[in-house]
Amino acid sequence: MHPIKPLLTLEQFQALDIRVGTIRSLRVSDDEPALLYLSIDFEAFQQFLFLDWKETRFEYEELIGKQALVVLNVPGIVAGSFGRILELGTLDRLMPVLACPEHPIPDGSRLS
């Protein structure tokens, strides 16, 4: 079992901008062939993010049209990018899965 990470303050947690968005398109990155380049719709804006699933989940096209939880105000996995899609499984060497709402909600909705 992995130990629980150090406790954050409520202010630190509230500083994270976590929103739901719908994955509208994806492709293999031109610059980093092991990464996927995703376009995510947050209703008022669109964000482009990278996801490191190319080598661990081969049916990644099924992500198109799905909603995902995204932390918008953190560094991305590629230098100069920002935002991270919340995922489960990768750190434990399992097939990665999206952290997502249990039923559709409006894009751009914030985690409270």
C-alpha cells in the first residue's frame, strides 16, 4: 500500500482549478510520438493537452466524446504546456482510465 501524501490546506486544494470537459479530438503528437494530443471543450474555451497513453492503452480513440476531469492551472507533461487530465492506474502500472463524472454535466463545471 502506498502511504498517503502530506496533508494540504483547504486553501491549497481550493487553488486547484479542476473542471469537467469533453474530449473532442485526439491524435498522436507530431513532436512526441509516445504522447496523445487532445482537444478538450470546456464550453467557454478549448484547451489542448497531452496524455501519456499511447504505449499503455491501445484503444485510446474511444476517449473521443467522453468527459474528463482536468486540472487547468498546473504544468503539463510537456515543457511549456499546462493542464493535466486526471487519470487513475498509471502510477500503479495498471491500464489508465479517466477520472470522470458519473453522468454528463455541463462542460466547464468546476469541482467544488
